[in-house]
Amino acid sequence: MLDFFAIFSKGGIVLWCFQGAGVAESFTGPVNALIRSVILQERSGNNSFTHNALSLKYKLDNEFELVFVVGFQKILTLTYVDKFIDDVQLHFRDRYKNELEQRGALKFLLNNFEFGDDFHRLLREAEGSSKAKASVSMRTFNESQKSQKTVKSMIETKDGDKSKEQGGKKSKNAKKEGEKSESGGDQAKAASQAASKKAVENGNEGLTQEEIIERNRAKFISKQLGGGKPEKSSFVYAKKGGFGGMFGMLKGLVGSKNLTQEDMEPVLDKMRDHLITKNVAAEIASQLCNSVAKKLEGKVMGTFTTVASTVKQALQDSLVQILQPKRRVDLLRDVLEARSQRKPFVITFCGVNGVGKSTNLAKISYWLIENGFTVLIAACDTFRAGAVEQLRTHQRRLNSLHPPEKHGGQPAIQLFEKGYGKDAAGIAMEAIAFARNQGFDVVLIDTAGRMQDNAPLMTALAKLITVNTPDLVLFVGEALVGNEAVDQLVKFNQALADHSKTDKPRLIDGIVLTKFDTIDDKVGAAISMTYITGQPIVFVGTGQTYSDLRSLNARAVVSALMKA
């Protein structure tokens, strides 16, 4: 039933693996996809992942930095998998805890061990339990309690009411007697604890060696903090198995416990609300906090750190990781590589109406010209009145800033247009062919603004991208939007997939975020857009002039996001 089960360290060392009989495909492909798309991208809020025909379930063991992954065909419904992976994790860490603590993952790997028998036993138990639950049938009417009732038993009488009443009184009296007995038991228990407490205060009686060490350590810490000699009652062994007083306070401060979901929940709730106020989409804020909880659960807190500071630091690290591109985005290098192959580098711009596609296309044109490249703008917005004239105005202004004599007597930027009402995909194809013949370095394709739910225009955009296969598809969005940005991106990608009519549709490759200078520290849209697509923010627009274009500084964005 299972295709594979793998146990590996977060450093990438496989400690143990199982592969099902008759499974041809290696587990390395799906596991590597899980690492790239989920673990490295800080998206572990959900414990499931789909890769091709496989469903993967995973669990993180943060104390030993391990990952447990099980894979099975996604057409199957295996109800026991979640409990099974928990059982394997607990059994593995309990059995090899000493080896993992003393040697670490690499040295542990070099020490031969056998886990197969335990694994198959746990698997048999999980499958057996699942089958037993599935085989439980409904009771027949004759087996039910209702079938035992007679007509006579359903008729109410006054005598019956009286007897019922008397029975109730007896029940109440019995309950009171039970409470008295329980109260007496509590008093006896309290007396026993008082005696034990007195014995502890008079010396080390009743304490284990470990508890005595903990008490002495607490005395030392108290003295270092200037508290002087603590009172004896500060170190009385409490009912719950810990020490009270000063040591109880310090235990919450120093690294002496594993973090639990309950410890983190109040802090994560505040963090979630804070992210939403900074324009992060509500659903994504929840997913981020869930991911941090999974990442920290079971970890031992650092010395003299609080839960709040630990959670905040983990959230900051996750946000930086999300904003860092999972693939290299170096436009200048890509353009140079395309030039070496004697072909233009093609970029398509898309987005909803009014976000500033044409203006930011002009800014990117200026940036490319400043770096010594020639640009051809393809006017493929054949719907909006004035779209071609707007691009022509940008072309004229940019050429005035970079006269032809600086580019061998040829204008640095040219406009390729065929007017209005024509097929945008055809115009783009002609523009790319013209750029190749004339030796242009870059083709920037401007498309019509369209709402994500406009089926005819989304079909036309999908056709343009499918036919012309641009090197880069950039989505232009506003930094002012939060939840709306998520909706736009999801539906744009879905529409491109639905209307492309290919097995592997071309989706959005990167994002240009406009009006970034107008939002102060409410920079959450950057997180929302990157998280939902997994694609990088290539540029941010920061003003009205051609030079107001910047690369995204991930740490600066996270710093603004976490600012109170």
C-alpha cells in the first residue's frame, strides 16, 4: 500500500528508508520536491504534499532535526497514515535517542542499525487497526436497547413517578456519601503531602539525586542574580514534579524544556493579528504561523530566552526565506546569455487594469538601456484606447535621454505596433521575429489589463504566452492590496493553466510590485504574492520617474513587517 517511507536529517542525510515491492520510481524525486517546495520555502504548516501521482505525508522532529516522510498513490484513501507516521517517529526517537544525542545524524548513520522489523510491526498494527474499524457493522434492531423495551415499560404511572422520585433521592444520598468519602480521601492525601513536605524541608529526604542537583543549581543561579540565599520553601518539591518559588520562575526563562503547541499559541495568535494589520492576507498569515509552530514544536529553548522571542525570531527567519527567490533571477546575465545565442530575451507583462503595467515596462526599459542593451517594445494591448500612444510617448522620452549617437546611430528603444483590434499573439510573434532580424537584445511585450475572471481576455493571454514562449512572464501588481492580491494571482495562474491547452502550461515566473513607496510599513502584499506563487518579486516601483525601480531587499521588508 505504501510506496516508500524515509527518515532523513534536515541536513539531507538519509538515515533509513523503505520502498514498497513493485515500486519502480525512486523516492528521491518526490522527497527532493518536498524539500525544495515545502521545507526550504517555510511552507510546512500543512503536513501533506502532492507530487505527480503521489501523496506525501511528513512530520518534523525539531529536537533531533529529523524529517519523517511517507509516500503513497494519491488515488488511495489511507486513513491510518497520520497516526502511523506519529508512531514511527515516537518509536524511532525513543529507541535511538542516545545515539542521536551523542553522535548526531552523520555518526549515527555510520553505526549500523536495524529498524526494519520495528517498522513492519508498526505498519501491520496500523493496517490491522484500520481494517478493524472499517469492519464494524451497524447493530440490528434486535441487538439495540430499544428492542428490549415493552409497551408496559413506556406507560407512566403515579406509582412509577414516586418510585422514580425515591430512586432519585437514593441516588442523591449515595452521591453525598461518595463525596464525603472522597473528601476524607483528599484530607488523607493532603496530610501525607504535608508530611512529605516537612521531610523535604528538613533535608534531602524524599528527593531523587536529579532533584537535589536541580535544587542546588537553582540556589547557584539565585545567588548569581543577586537574590542571596533563597528560603527553604522556595525549593520544596511540588505535586506536579517541579520546584516552586525562584526556580519555578527561572525554569520558564532558561533553556530547560521542549516547546509545545500550547506554549506558542498565545504568541502566535498575536503574531497572526500583527501580520494581518500589515496587509498580509489573513489565510496566509495563519499558514505562516502554523508553519512556525510545526518548525518549533519539540525544540529546546535557548538559554535565557522567552517563548515570545523564540517564536518571533523563527517567524522573521521564515519570512526572509519566503522572500528569497527559490531560483536565480539575474536579468542582466540572462539577457547577455540570450545575446550570445543571437536571439532576443523576451519578457511578457500581464496584470489587472490600472496597476501600472505600461509605466513599469518603461522603467524596466530605462534600466536595460542604462546597462547598454537595446529594447523593442511590442504594443500588444489592442483593446484599451490610447495604449499605443502611451507607449509611443515613453519611447520618445527614453530616446531623448539616450540619443542614437550613444548606440551606434540607432535608437536605443523602438516601438513595434499594428494598431488596435488585431490579434495580440500574432503581433507579439511578428515583434519577436523583427527583433531577431534587427539585432535587438530585449523584447518587452505589453498586454491589455484584464480582470482575472474575464474568460475571453484570459484565453487571449494564455494563447499569446503559449504561442510565443517568452523567457519571462511578469505579473504586475499593486503593493496596496492584501487579500485581493492573492485572489488575482491564484486566478491568473489558474486561468493561464485552464486556457493554455497544453499538459505543462506556462504560468507566472515573477512579480513586479508597484506603488511600493506609498505603503509605509504595510508591506504584507509582498509576502502574500510571493507565498501564493512561490515566485520572486523581481522589481518594486518606488516613485514616478524612470529611475524609481528597485530590487527587493528581503531583510528590509521583514524588518518593516515586524515593526510594532
